[in-house]
Amino acid sequence: MSPFRKIARLARLRFGLPFVRRADRARESGEWVEAVLDYRRGLEWMPWRDDLKVQIGNCLKEFGDYRGAIRSYVSVGEGPSLPEARKQAADASRRAGTILLPFAIGEGPNEDEGGPVREGAPPLSDRLLPNRIRLDATEPRAWLGILGQDAHVSSRLRGTGYATIKLDQVGSMVIERDGAQEPLLAGVVAIRGRVSALGTLETASVEVGQGDTRVTVQATLHLVPGRNPLRLYVFNAWIDAAAFPQGRQWLSVSVSDRLPPAGLFVNVTEPGDAPLFATSNAFVEAPPHAPGELDQAVATLPATIRSTARTLFDRPIASVLAMRVDQLGDVAASLPSLVRLRDIFPEARLTVLAQPGVQAIVEACGLADEVMPITLTYDPASERRRLDPVEEDRLRAILAARQFDLAIDLSPGDESRPLLLLTGATYLVGFNPDRFNYLDFGIVARSRDKVNQLDKLSHAATVAMLVEALAIAATPTRASVPRLPEPDFLQELALEPNTYVVLHLGARHAINRWPVEHFVALCERLAVDTPYDVVVFAGDEVEAQAFTCKRVRVFGLMEPSVFDAVLSGARAMVGNDSGPKHLASTRGVPTVSVHVDRLNWNEWGQDGIGAIVSKRIPCTGCGLNDIAMCGRDAVCIRSITPDEVFVALEPYL
């Protein structure tokens, strides 16, 4: 090797090895995506390192991207890493499987000496069937999934084993560009993340744009208590996206010269028609505020009081487009589901999109107000259908003018799902929403033959399952479930049914709890302005002496049956986002919940009679259990006032 090539190789090692070392630390901490990125950076500097390709494949495999893992293994050329690459490729193939051939395929048997003895398959029975047999000599408890693991790393500690910056949230919306997702920033957005570092840090810099158009915002770092070798900080910056330059920009977070910044491309746009986002707490229009006072202006926005009677839809459904662009048998099996759609939306105009060959069949049923034809060209060579550009343009022009409220694809197959994007409908419904993230609602339906694992449920029944699920999503109320007659627990506690209001202060996680002083203020308001007694359930951390208002009874833990009886006999109940509010509402008790924004109010607000009180906060949906990771001391629930909760409760007193 020439001296020049030696120097070049040493230079590549000098710049490439730090990426590999950082990737190793990320892999050991289970940070698969970050490890892949750094291994790839190391491979760019050291392209002869086939072992890095194996590690990239291993990380992708653990992350669940089996196709990507196999591509990485296959890219390994001749050399010492080839046997390991083939072994791991077979394992990835086994994990991923296919519809008909979920087997690990290799060139020959495994000839490793001294390996574990492979046990034979047990005899079959009516309950021990092939698809239920799990044999794993290396991980005998692997069938339990996460329940069989005893070495979990909490989300709070992930990535804290090495110095780094992690971005946990960049706004709330995303768009797809070139097959990958990028954040879409509009209104007030939250930039949340974690910093693991040595030493003391105070602020992080959030920069958007480049050159003269670059905007920099400082975010306060909050130290999370812990005993890790590195200090863990969190930041939660609320920023008005209007301050950023419009278009596609680079967003970067940096904290010091000792740590490389973390960044990604974002897309900055105008808020547009804000009423479209009325039911989402995660979208916040920038309120009037003085410079430097955006946080206070957002935190003091009034709480939103919403009825517990809610559906998937934010508006009446006046027009429905049902798609079934397959052949005669598929369309015929879907006709009963069209009847059910008529039942669900009796006042809506129903349009059916179908191929010309079955148009007359659908029209003869009298179910649709209109049957719209679509022509898909069949290619015998590929045995696939396609939508020609001319037909696409024709459909796009026609459908855009219709402004459908709801479009549903009745096909369980994936081929026709993208056509929903042509409809321009407000709500898109179809099968497999995990693979099509633009769907607003959908289900995954799969039945299995116990022998060959193919589908067993009739095709018509599978289609009907989607429509029946949609019927439930469109239903605003749920049935209450009263208690059976039991011993009179209320009499033993000197309580009269329907004469008291329950305040439940507890919740498993501190981040879910409305402040005790707010409950005290609400108790005093009830004692002064209503004739009802107050029953307070407080945990051990709350002293009964905190409640000095008149006609109040304070209880701690109770037997479940007694607690159920007290809740069921209440005039109304106020509680945090926890189990008791769901139990009270299920028993038919008017319930007001003070909802923390770690999850959507739509999903985890209670059903039944009552109201859900919550705030519009840009970091809604954080999913945090640990209040120390919030960076804003759970302002989403703590800023809700007692007066706002009383206003929500008053109609039920």
C-alpha cells in the first residue's frame, strides 16, 4: 500500500471510528435507529468494514425492519463477515416470514458442534395446533414477548448511557416527502427532547433555517433527578411557527460544543383553516402576546369543556363515497355492507365507485344515489391492474368537486387503498390503518384456517366487519352498566344516594393529578353554592385536614365493592384521568374528568353522561408517565382552574 493510501486510510479511521463507537453505545442501549445512522456514517468513512453492514442489519432487524436488514446482510461481500451475515439473514427471514412460506431458507444444515439438542414437535390435538407450537432452545420464554423480558429500559432512561441529544417531539403534524415522513409546523409548536451530558447545562438552542434566514430560540433545560453516570436534562420549547421562515427548513438543536447537534428537515406553513382542528388539543393558534410571553399566553388560554357524547366525526356526514373497484364476485360480496352503510348514514348521499363491468349490477340494487365508473387497466404480463394517467386526471377533477364527507374502501386488499387520496374526502376509512397512516379510521381483520393459515372467514363477513366497526365509531353514546343489588354499604357509611358529590384525587402517575388545592377550592364552592354533601377520596399523601369545608367526608382506600357502591350512589363525580372516572361513568353517574393532555381527550375521556375538561397545549400527546420528563410541570392539567371545572359540573347538579 502506498504511503498516500496509508495516510488516507488513517484519516478515514480518524473520522470514522468515533461514529462507530457512538453507534456501539446506542446499540447497547437499544437505540436501534440512532445506531444505524451512526454505523452508516462510519461506513461512509470506512467502506471496507463489512462488519458494520452486519451490525446495521442487526439493528434494523431488532427495530423490526426485516427487509432493510436482509438488504444490509446481502450487501456483505466475500470475507470474514460473510458467514455471520448469512446466518443473520436467515434469522431475519425466519422472523419476517411470508404469507405462504415463513421459513428460514439456507444452503445447508447448521453444522455447529456442541449446539443445543433440538426437540421434536409434539403430537397434534384439537387445541395444540401447528400455529400454536413455539419451540425456542435459546429463548424459551420468547413466546411471551415483552412479558417474558426482565431487563426493560424505561423511556426515561433510553439514550442516557452516552452523551447525546434526543428529539422526542417536533410539532404534532407530519407530511410525507419522497416516501419518508417530515414534521409539518403550523401554529404554536412544541420542540421536546432530552440531553445526556456531563457537567451543568442551562439552555438549548433551537435553530430553524440557514444563513440570513436562520431563527434561533433558547429553550430552558430541566435536570431530571437520577443516579446515572451522565446527567439527564429535558427541554420543552413552545414556539410560534410564524417566526420561522416558510418552506422546507433545517431544524437543529444544540447545547454545547462538546455534543454534536441533532437536527432534521421540517416544513413550515401557515395555520390555514383552524376550525378543521377544533377537536384536537394539539393544534394551538398563537394567541395575542407580547414578545417573550408566548408561554404564559398559551398556558392561560381557557380550558375547553366538551361533552362525553362524541363520535369519530366532528361534523354531520352528508355525503359518502364507497369504493369497491374489484371484479363481480368482490362487488357482490360487498353489497350487504352497502345496505348497512345506508342504515348508518340514512340522510347522506351515497355514491359508489366501481368498474364499468359491474356498474349496472350496483345500480340495480337501488342502494346508491349514484354509481361512478372507474377504469383500471389490467396488464397480463405483470398480472396487475393500474390506473392510467388520463383516467387519474379525469377522476381527480370529478372527485375534487364533490367534496365528500366520508370515503370508505371496502376492499380488504391493499391495492386500491391509495385511491382514497383522490377523493378529497374529509374522513378516509379502510382496512389496515397501520400500513396506511392517512386513514382516519380502519381495522385489521384476519381469520385463519388452523392447517394452512389462509383466511377462513367469508369475504362478505370480513367487509361487514369494517362497516360494523364504523357504525360503533359513529355512535355517540354507550350503554351504562348498573350494579346488582347488594348489601347497603351506603347506609353503613351514613350516606344517602344522590345527595353527595364525589371528588376523587387519585391517579397512578403524578402527571395525571389535578392539584390538591384545586380540589379543595372546588369542595368549598360545592359547599357554598349547592345543597350537596361532598365525599372526598384522597390518597395517603393528602391529609384529611386539607378539606375544612362544610358537609365533607374524607375517605382513604376502601374495599372495591364498597368503593363501587359509593361511586354508584353519587349525584355526580369529579376525578382525574384514572380508573374511578371510567367506573363512575359506566355506572351511569354524571362524571366530569379533569383530563391531562399526555393522551388525547377523545380517546381516554370517559363515556356516559358528563363532560371532559382539558387544555389546548402544543405538546399534547407526549405519552409521558413521569412528570419529571415533562419540562413544564404538567401545565396542561395544573392550569385548569376550579371555576372552569365547576362550570362543567354545574349542569349535572
